[in-house]
Amino acid sequence: RSAQGKETMAERCAVQGREHDLRLLSTFAGALVAARGHAAQQCQASSPHSTPQRPGTSAPASPLTGPQTPPHSKHLSRRGNRIRQHQGILQEGYTQYHADKHGENNPNGIINMGTSENKLCHDLLHKRLSQPDMVQIQPPMLQYADWKGHRFLREEVARFLSHYCQSPSPLKADNVVVMNGCGSLFSAIAAALCDPEDAILIPTPFYGVITEDVGLYSSARLYHVHLSGEVSGICEPPFHLTVEKLEGALNRAKAEGVNVKAVILVNPHNPLGEIYSAEEMTSFLEFAKKHELHAIVDEIYMLSVFGERNSFCSVLSHDRLPDPQRTHVMWGLSKDFAMGGMRVGTLYSENRHLVEALDHLGYFHCVSGTTQHQVARLLQDRAWIDWEFLPENRRRLQEAHHYLTTELQGLGVPYLHRPVGFFVWADFSKYLRQPSFSEELELWRHFLRNRVVLSCGQAFSCSTPGWFRIVFADQESCLQLGQNLCFLSLAFCV
Amino acid sequence: RSAQGKETMAERCAVQGREHDLRLLSTFAGALVAARGHAAQQCQASSPHSTPQRPGTSAPASPLTGPQTPPHSKHLSRRGNRIRQHQGILQEGYTQYHADKHGENNPNGIINMGTSENKLCHDLLHKRLSQPDMVQIQPPMLQYADWKGHRFLREEVARFLSHYCQSPSPLKADNVVVMNGCGSLFSAIAAALCDPEDAILIPTPFYGVITEDVGLYSSARLYHVHLSGEVSGICEPPFHLTVEKLEGALNRAKAEGVNVKAVILVNPHNPLGEIYSAEEMTSFLEFAKKHELHAIVDEIYMLSVFGERNSFCSVLSHDRLPDPQRTHVMWGLSKDFAMGGMRVGTLYSENRHLVEALDHLGYFHCVSGTTQHQVARLLQDRAWIDWEFLPENRRRLQEAHHYLTTELQGLGVPYLHRPVGFFVWADFSKYLRQPSFSEELELWRHFLRNRVVLSCGQAFSCSTPGWFRIVFADQESCLQLGQNLCFLSLAFCV
């Protein structure tokens, strides 16, 4: 009976799916024709020379922010108004998404393939987190504790990182700081290393929210190291980072009078999926040392490499770091354990002064004692991690990645083939009438009208228009996106 | 056998306790003699006229911070150094406490009666939080969610506050913001309402950490409304707040060119234990309205009133607020549900602009999805709250309060008799050689040498020296403190 029930539900879903497809096809055809006309008008107005717009040192001014920016509030301070009025370039899409989410009860709702989340492993997590060891309530868990995280958790994180990062000697719990997510860590680190208006170097494209992470509370700003999507050499992939590019950007910053305090290095990279070799990372860290910059190394996707050959190498595995006092390594559970909602990020730093400053700010970013307990149990359970979660998670990521990349290949859409993370970085520039960011935004709006919210390159301060980050770590969305991509290509071929 | 085992353990504890007493008595006698000599020297040096030091608009410069302030770090920014070097006046005590905590394995360790925590009800909480409904893991709990808190929790908070605050009409979930503690709420509200260096009025004495809450990230400062411990009228208790005192302080602030944006009103008050009547609160809110100040009303102890006649009345119960757009009400689980380690604070505000600004900052202060679920279940369980937790919690608070106040009466130490919260505000000025804050600090150090860390008035910016906040919500500590107080009085009578 249960199996029968499931079959009936599966049939019903299939029928719903087909109806959905038909509705989409007809509405999309009309929307596209209208939109293409509008886009052509816009392009003429905003890009007379059809040259790519190069985003500046801050996020590019968005054509979306104008009409949607809330008016000045007399109740808030200037800062309060700035915070409230802050809008990411994709705000329009997420506002629509939150009002009309795709789901069981809303099969025609918007599918979110813009947020980098892994929704493939809820069953595994549900099973593990429902075990009785997860609800052992000890008095210290309910009491005020170390704002950097309970000692039991920091010890567990040190053991975990020592093992999975293959550190040459055991990492120390004293060097671990736990906060409610890596966004909070970025905010607190920016407050500790930068004075307001000081800058942090970051290669573009990059996960755009980091702009808010360092800017919203701490008023630090990012200085972009623009990497190009054009392939300049035979051996160099697009958007490849080199020390020369870092040096060039730092020189420009200095010439502009910008006070650069640090550099952010994300490995494996979001959205590029690039994995830097130990030699490359060392060269970047040598660059940081040479200029007395702090290196904030974000390794939050380190266990989400699903290729057969895993070339990832944590900087914590290096025998010798160029400047250990200025090297700070971030990791967290949001990506590798598919639980962004748990809000747990970790920092490893040998710099006592930084750790002490973060200790003071930790009060604003601390994690509930019961959650710290759950996370410690999870990290402790190596059998579950090594034999259940990681292999199955990688298998599912691999499968979803394969599904999406096959669709992209079928459409002849170039993409960076990198078996890591939850997303593919793909070049849709052939669908742009002109290589401009306003055309890119129009294409992004087309996807949105087609009920899929994605991330377009300009949200990541990409300097080459036409690139999109597509998150595939969701079976259903992946399937639907495949269909929508087909519709898109069909409609554009009309 | 189990009962026998318990008896043996109880006997062992009693023996240990007696041994502890004897050790304390002998070490304390010697320490006191040395300390008194030192104190006398200090008083001559720092208070030639023996007049009380009146703390300024910021926390009084502490004789403790000098030698202990860490040196400037070349790795941190000016702001980072300021954050790292920030030291509360009681830091010395807490540093010693954390290195040498009293506990089963360390019976001679330091007892913390400075931190306002309720440790009386762990058994009740343990039982409830271990129920199976606490570990229901749903997908949204592990995913990125509304940064203001999950809808299910905000709805539960709205229902809870409607009921326990006796609001005239149901409160709305849209007006609820959930963050990881009220400290985070203070920080985010200060960022939204104040520009750096803007000020917030606060009557003194007050829970001193609020200074860091609004200052550390948000660079807002507190402007003190000094209430005196001297009884000026027959009907007016010491430290009583009136509109006249608020007006006076606001005028002084304006004369000094200080830009005041808001006023903080704590009810029931910490550390005074005072409960303001509906009429008093209305008069304070009218004052705020008249001057276009935001009123941040902190009601975090609202359910911890254990007197037979509970006169507490939430501003959310008022039929009409003078300025609802500028009235923001804070509550949380740290005090009333004895779980500061869960890090859950709530705000209720009808001001959409403020709520939207907090939404943006909420990313840095959000609570794990699993904790939000646990809290929602707890708030939902009215049978447990009304028939198990609240009555038993109040009974135990009452009992511990009675124990401590009986000791104080025995010693002839005046205190404010208010059956609310976890602490008693007591006047030890008769033990000061001179009415100065350096003498108060010496007395605080005497308690610390006697293995008890307390809060002295200057940590709360109190303008009358000699007052201490003593936290009693811990059976064992209460007992031990009683003994230590006796030693103290004996030693002083030598």
C-alpha cells in the first residue's frame, strides 16, 4: 500500500510536471519576445559603444537598485538608512522568490538556483541529527560560555581540521574561533584588521556577499583584482589568478591612496570552482608576506570536491607558511556538511592578538550551546563522515553536476568543468546581443521570468559579461533547470 | 543503595565544605590584614578629600585596566586594538575565575556571583529539552532562512508575548526580530538608530555590558542619567528614576553638544530590581516622545518576578503607547528561561524601517535552525511553562533570595528588598573606610581573595560608592557566600 501510494504520488508529480512545462513554454515564448525588444532598447541607451562595463572597486551600480531602494527613513541614523537601503543587484529576484517559492504546494513557484546550498543530503543529515546523542543537555550548554566557542567544540574542530587538512602536526584548540557562520567571521576579522574605509584585496569574480560581510558593520571595503574571462594564453584557464595580477591590483590601489590591509583567497574557489595547487597558494601567501598583508584563506568547500582525483590541499597542510602570524584559515559546516541553517563557521589563526579581538566580538556572533554540542558530535563521528556522509554526498553531487553539465554541453554553452562545490560557472555570452552587463541582466531577468533565479556575473563583480553561476545541488531544481535551459535556447533560436 | 550512595556523597560534601571553611578562614585572616594596610595607603593616595568619585559619561577609568591592558598590536588596526584592549573593570576577577572555577573537582575554586545567571533549574530544563520533540529535523532548519528568525519561531514569540505581556490585541509576527541574544540586538539597534558617537541615555546604575553592546561594533555611546543612592525624600527609594532626572540629563547632554538618539529603560531593573508601574513607564515614554527619542525597553526579567504580589506590567500591555513607532521592546530566554547559553533574544517593534535594517544585520546575529526549533517548542508548551517551570523556578528563586537576604540582615547590610531577578543590590558602604570608588574596589578585591567574584557598583557606573550586586540564583554559591560574608564581617570587626 505504501509503495502504491508512492507510485500514485510519482504519477501525480509527473502529470503536474508536464502541465508545468506546457504553461512555462507558452508564457515564456510571449515574455521573451517582449523582453528582447526591451533589452534592445536598453542596450542602445546604456551601451552605445557595446563595450563591456568594467565594475569599479565596489559592486557595480545596479539598474535594479534605483526604483526599489526604500526611501530615507527619519527614524534611522544615516548609517541605519545606509544599512536598510543596501540592496544586492539580485534583490529583485530574491524578493520574487521569497514571495513565490517553488515547493510541493506551489509547483509553479520560482526555483532557487542562485543560493549556493546543498539540498541533496537531507535524508543523511536527518538520520544522524535525530540520534539520541544529539540531545544530551549538560549545564554548561545552557550557561554563558567562552564567546569564541565552547572548549569541547574548539578541541573537536582542531582535531577535525588536523585530520582532514592533513596538518603536519596537531592543530591547537587555542587557535580556533567558532562563530555563527563565516559571514560573521568576515565581519569580525574586518573590524579587527581594518579601520573604516581600509580595503581588502579580492580577485573577481567572487561570492558577492563578502562585500556586505566586511562592509555592513565594519565599513571595510573590497578592492577588486579583476580576472578576465578571455583566455589569454594556451596554458592559462579563464579567470586564472597569478601573483602578477595581485601585484598589479595592489599597485593600482596604492596609486589611488587606498590603504590595503589584507587579501582574501578562496580555495576551492566560489564561483570558479578552481582549486589552487600548493605551489600557487604558497606564491599568493608569499605575495601577502612581501607586502605585510593578512591572508584570509577561505576553504569552506574543502570537502566538497567530488572528482576522481582530489587535488585540494589545505594551507594547513603546508610544512611551513610564509607568514603564519598573518595567515587565517576559515572553514565551516554550511557547505561541506550541507547545513547553512546551523550557522557555524570556524577560524584557525596562530595570531593571538586577532584571536583576542575576535573573542571580544564573539559575544555578538556566538552559537547556541545545544548547537555547539550537535556540531561537536557530528565532527567526532568519523565513521559516519567517512563511510556514510562524504562518499554518498560526493556521489550525489557528481550525479547532479553531470546532469547539468550534460545539458550545458547539449546547448553548446561553455563552462568551467570543475568537479567541486555546488555550482557551475558558465558562459552564456552567446545569448547576449551585445557583450554588456545590461544585456547580462536582461538574460538574468529572462531566467527569472522563466521561474528560475540564478546569479549573474555582475553580482560577483565579474569583469567579463555573460557568465552565470548555476547551483545544481538540488535534484528537482536541476531537472527543471534543464528544461528551462532548453526552452531558453529554443526561444532564442526563434 | 542509590539513596545510601547519595547520603555518602552528601556526607563527603559536608566534610569537604567544613575543610574548605577552615582553609578559607585561616588564609582570609592573613590576606585581610595585608589588604587593609594596602587599601589605607591607596585611599590616601587617590582620594585625599574622601569625596565620592562621580563616574563620567563613560565607564570610570579603572585602576585595574592599566597594568592588564594588552600592548598595541602591529597586526591589528586602530579599531582592532581598541576592541582587543577593551577591558571591563571586573576583568581581573573574571580572568582569575576562568582560570580557577569552583566546581566538583575544584572545591576551593572561585565562585561566580557576578554573572547574572539562574543555575537553579537545570533539572527542569534538562528534562524538557531532552524530550523527543526537540530533535525533529526539518529541511528548512538546515538551510539558509529569514535572517530575522524563522517564521515559525517569530509567530510563536508573538503568541507568547501576547499572552504573557497581556497585550490588548494579538501581537504580530512581522514585528518580531530574533537574534542570538539581547547583546546582539543592542548592537544592531545602535547601528540602525545611531551614527558613530551618537548617544543613548541610560539611568545608572545599569547592567554594565550594555556599554560594550552599543559601543564595540557600532561606536554608539551611553550618556548616563545618574541616580543617587542617597535617600532624598521620604517616599522615594534610592536610585529612583523620574522624568525630571531624565530631562536634566538630556539638557546636560545637549549643552555638551551630545547628539542623543534614544533612551534605554530596563524593567524589571538590573541591578536595582525595581519594577516601574504602568504610570511611571508611560511618563518615561512620554518624555521620549516629547524629545523624539527612541525608547528601547528591556523587559528581559519580566517572568522572573517571584514576590507574592507581581506588579510587573509590560509596555506591550498598554492600550496606547505614546509613540509606538519609537518604542522597541526587548525580551529573551537567557533570564526567564535560565538559558543564556542558548543565545536567543527577541525584539518587538512596529517600526518597519528599524525591522528592515535589523533584517540586513540579522545575518551576523542569527540563531541556528535547530535551536530556533527547540525554542519554538518550549514557548509553545504552555502546560510545562505554567504548571512546571514557572512556579518551581519562582519557588527556588524565592528560597535562594530569602537565604541571601537573611544573611544580609544578620550582618546589618542594607539592601533593596525586591523579589525579582537573580540578584540583590546591597549597600556595603559601612565596610569602606572612606566613601570612595577605590575603597569599593578594595572591598571587591577582598571578596575575590575570599574566592567570590561579585559586581561592584562602579562596573555599573553607579554614582554612589559601596554598592554591590550579588547573584543568588545558585544554591551552592549562595550557601558559600553566606559563610564568606560572615568571615568578612568577622575579619572587619577584628
